[in-house]
Amino acid sequence: MSQKDLASIRREFKPDNEKIKIGDVISIYIKGDAKQIIGMEKEYFGMMDSEKQELYLKNFRKILTGPLDSKVFQLDFADNKLGQNPTQKALITTLHSETFSESVREIAQKIMDSCSYEGDYMISFLRGEIYKPSKQREGEGNLEDDDPLFYFEFFMGIVNPVTLPKTALKFDFEELVFKADIPMDVTINLSAPFDGFMFPSWVDNSADVNKVVYYANKANNPNLGFIESVLGCTIESTAKIEKEQFQEIVQEVAGSEIEPEKIAEIYENINYILEKSEEEEVSEPPKVGLKEVEKILQVSGVENIEDLDNAFLKVTGSENHEFKAINLIPKFKGKSIKIENNSISISLDPQDLKNIKQVRKDGKRYLMIEIDETLNLDGFELRTEEFK
């Protein structure tokens, strides 16, 4: 699954969209400290008022929002070589169940048993169908101009925190006295879900029942209890961990200090792999293993790569390990590179790394940046001085 796949589904979650059809929505209120269901509502999406529909759409759209391997993860079922994972079977049964509310209640019970959240919370489920174009006509991007559609069924689950009302002081104009105002209704926090999932996953406009889409509340901090006990899945790594491992391998080979132009070359060579994959419309995100890393370091000017095999095995634990290329480099659009120490912090484009150097003169270190135009400092143009 790519970021493009994620966006293609997310954009369908909007009001009055004929390309998505939602059936039942099940909402369950959980008393957190007692781990007890105290309320459950089943409602057909089409019977809701427009405001409530929009709130639910916005909530479930969150599951599909965020960078892959950081906030949103595509997970494989554990021990599933023969398709015998019991959780996968249960999810497939739920997907097609005539008693959807009873099936998702069992999932809610697993969430209560496996996960601990602070305070009360709501678990919501919906089931629906998404219609997508099988292919697009040449030069036409609008959905109404697409060739015949295909559809896939899905269902989603999301856990939202409950916000308790705040007591306030109010003035009673009839009795002319001040009173404590104690509101009775709680509100559901739809902006920051604890966890969420969608089944099945999809890639290149095809549903994949061997994978689950999982949403994490905090970037690079997935809830392992939810992933393993509720979804029956495993998680390989996060984008942050992959980048840290790759950087550790490079440092093991090139040393702890490296020239910025070599870093720029490494990033550009990995970005070339991504661009080539996009041009060829490869459905799965490209990966780089030991051989690819060796080639990247060689063409980037890194010397003494004889220790690469040992460094790769030491860091990853396997010579067959593969990194997702997109997790190893910063975004190439915008100032995604940050150079900093205790004194300064500078942001710049990855392409501009070749224009900087750290130099030493008269026992002092300087950061030199090649620029094409005069710098502006808080509205003042800086005077150019000769470096001696």
C-alpha cells in the first residue's frame, strides 16, 4: 500500500458521495475503570441527520490520515502462511456477517480485555462499500469519465476518548444567586482517536484480506496490545526506526562524521529509486536490501564499505532485511532537512545539502552555506563580507 492508495480511499469519505455506501454504524460506550459496556447504539447511516453523518465520516477518515509507517500502518496477520490465522477468519466473518452488531461487540470485548485507556471511551464500527474505477481513460481524471467501476466491502473500528464536562460557576437571574453549573452530558473527542483499523487493506485498487490498515494515536508509537491481541497482527518496524537503523549502518561504514555532499548523494540516489518506481507504477513501495545499500553507498562516494555486511547484520539482525526506501530519506519537496546544534537551527531543501560545509579556521568551526542571493534578517539585508 502506498500513500497514493491511502489518499484514494480517504477522499471518498465525504458527504453525499455516491462512490461510498455505508450501512450500519455501531457505537459502544465503555466505562473505562470498570471495563464495562454501559450503552450501545445501532443506527443506519442513511437515517442519520447530515450533521451526525459528517461527524462520523470525519472521525473514520482519521484512520486513513497520516504518513505510512508512522501514523498509518499496513499490517500482516501473524503466523498466517496457510491462511489459518483465527483473527483473520473472524474479521472476514464479521465483514460478511448478517449479525454485524453482534460480531463487532465481540471485537469491542477484545479491545476492553487487551487495552487500557485513560477514562471512558467510545468504540465505533461501520461497514460499507467503496466503488472505484477499474482504470482511467487516457487524459481524463474525473470519476464521472472513468471506465466501469469495481467495488470492495470493508468495515472499520475506531476508539475515541470521552471528554468529561467541566463544572463552572453560573449566575441565576431568577434567584439572583451564584450556583455551580454541573453539565450532565459528556462529549466524544473525535479529533484524537486512541486506535483504529480498517479491514481489508487494499493496494492498486484491489482489496487484500491478508492485511489490515491500523491507525496509531501517536506517530511512531503503535499500540502493540491492540495490534497483537485485537487484530492478531505483527508489526515489522516504524518509519522512525527504519531511518535510525539505516543511519546507524551508514555511520558504521563511513564513520560518525560525514561530508554533507555525500549525504546529499545518498538521499538523491534513494529518491531516484522512488521516482523510478512511481514512473513504472509499481503497486508496492520499493525496498532496498543489502545489495542495494552497497550500490547506493558506492555511487555516493562512501569509501571503505568492506565492513558493510557486518554492519548491516549487526543493526538489522539479518542479511535478508529490506528497508522501505521512502522511510530512509526526508521529503524532497520543501525544507525538510534541519541542521542544528545548541546555537542555531537551519532548515533547507535536501537538494541544497551540497551547498553547505562545516569548516575550521583559527581553531573555530564555521558553517558555510553557498547562496545565490542576499540574505534577509528580520527585514534587514545582510552586508556581504570577505571571508579571510
